[in-house]
Amino acid sequence: MNNSLTKTRSLLLLIAFFYNAYVICIAPAHANSGISSQESFWYQQSVPLLGNNKKAINDAMQQALKNVFTKITGKEDVCYLASIKSAIKYPTDYIKNHSFTKGYYLNEESQFLLVNFDKVAIQNKLKESGVDTIWDEFSPSVLVIVCLVDKDKQYILQKNDDLAKEITQEASALGVKTIYPIMDMHDFQDINIHDIKAVITDSLKPTINRYGNPLVLTGFIEKSSYDTYHGRLSFIDEQAKYSLRMPLRESICRVTESISQLLVSNLLPQYSKSLSAEKSVFNIKITNISAGKNIKEIKNYFISSKILADAYLEEIKNNEVVFRASTDSSIASLKLLFSRDYQFNEMFKFSSENTTENIEDNSINLIFIKNN
């Protein structure tokens, strides 16, 4: 074998050995374990890895830590505080584990660093820094009913549309969750696109009742030439309505930034909480929901039953909904209380006959049976 080729292969093997040894040393053994689905929203970050050396990994960890501090406080300037700025220099002090994954960055497949942060360490640092409020971890999602006007087309945004993804990403970066209408037969009947464009919010009552979500972002965004946008949006809750006018020639970045700021400024005062507050937060997943079932009825049950501290609509799929709830009890105790409630038994059954099962990852899985 050619001597230079042998040397080259040996050098490559040596580089690979040291790189793998480095990854093994800095990555805990169970990189994807020990974090609940709720914690993953707040304390997990996926950031592009711009290189495979030690500096690139450390830079990605620092960016991920900045993202977490920003998200759980809803404040973009939190990372300018001296103590937070100092903490970001040593990201491994706040990391549970990390791993490497694939994703798309600037429309190209890239390597990403997936980081799970230590919730207690993050919260302690915020306390030390005098930042004593964060988003309530069971804060409700915002129902986005927005019309996009693009040349001769106009339609209600759905979660897989490019603009919806941009809005979701920007809002999520500041700790705001978003959901979108599924636009089935009922939504097409109830949602009047002309009223949405005119920001006539009274016509949304049937849709708000159906989804059981009183927090709504609505209005229109019109795409102009040269990929600029303008429009008018309103955020409404049960008490008030807050408007946002977007002037001509806004970039997509400015549009999504304006939307996230509108949501944050109106949600944060109501849904922030002290770091010392303690609640058990979990998912309630309900299947067998048909298009005609009234989601608000289900939500009203959870609230009126007084078994839960609160419940908010988290996600809607074809025949499935997920609520985010909180309680002062354990999940096992909660399931026992539900099983003894006659109204619960008229509406649901557990996905397993044994009510002590399916308590993994802080979740309760139910099947909707009313009127079946």
C-alpha cells in the first residue's frame, strides 16, 4: 500500500478517535432521557451546529442557553443583565445533557445540537439575578385565526403554512404557544373570511366556543410585491381587544416580531408567576373527538369539576385534543378522583382499564365516549 495513503488514513482515524472521545466525555450517557414533554417546551433547545470542534459546540450551547433565558422570561433583553451575561459564558453549568441531530438550517440539511437544560439551575440563576417572574408553565395557547392575502389567493393560515411556521417559531422563542384551526367542514362554515379581513371579531364566537380557547389572534396579513407585507391584527381575550396595525413594506421578520411582541405584552402580566410557585403540570390527551363534538364542553368540565387547578387547550389533531392542566395532587391521586366522579364517567373512559397505568411522562390518556 502507498506509504502516503497509509499515513493519511492513520491521521484521519486519529482525528476521528479524538473527536469521538471528546463527544463521549462532554455528553452524558443518557442524552435524551429525564425530561418531560412539558419541560422540553421550556428547557430544551435545538440550535444549528456551525462546525464540529470544541468552540462550535460551546458557541451552540451558549446560544441555546440565551434562547432558554429569553423564552421562560418572555423578555428579549434579559441576556443583557450582567449576571445572566456571565452565566452564558459557562453553559455547561446549566445543562442536563445534550445530543446531536439532523435538521434544516437556511434550507440546507445541517447538524444540530439538542440541549436539555436543568430547570432548577436555570430558575436559581434567575432568582439570583432578581428576575423573579416567568411564564406560567401551564399558560394557555393562542388560537391564530389569520387570513393571508397573496395576489389572487386568500385563505386562513394553517399550522403547516410557511408563514404560520414563522409565527409559531417567533412566538415560541418568547414562550407563547400557538394553535391553528383545522379548517374542517365546521370551520369553513363558521369562519367568514371577509369578517376576518375586516377584523370583525364578534363573528368568531362559534369558533372560539368550539375550540374552547378565549385567547385569539385574528385579522389579515397581505403579501405585497418584493416579499413585503402589511395588515391589521387584533389580539382578543375575554376582557379586552388589543390592535396592531402593520404599515406597508414590512419584512417577514418584522411581521412575526410584531406579532410575538403583541402577544407577549398582553399575556405576560396575566400568566406570569413567581418562581417559588409549585404545581404539578401535565397533559390530558383525549381521543375519539369527532368534528361535531364541542371541545368547550370538555374544557368546562375540567374547570367546573374543581379536581384541577386549571386546564388549557394545547393542541388539536384530527380526532384528538390535548389539554395542559395543573393540580396540587399527584397524577395517580388525580386519576383516582376522576374515576369516582360520575360526570367524568359519562364523558370519558381511561385508555387503559387500570387507572394506575399510563402515568408516564406526566400524562393522562382518555377516550371520549359521550353520545357514542
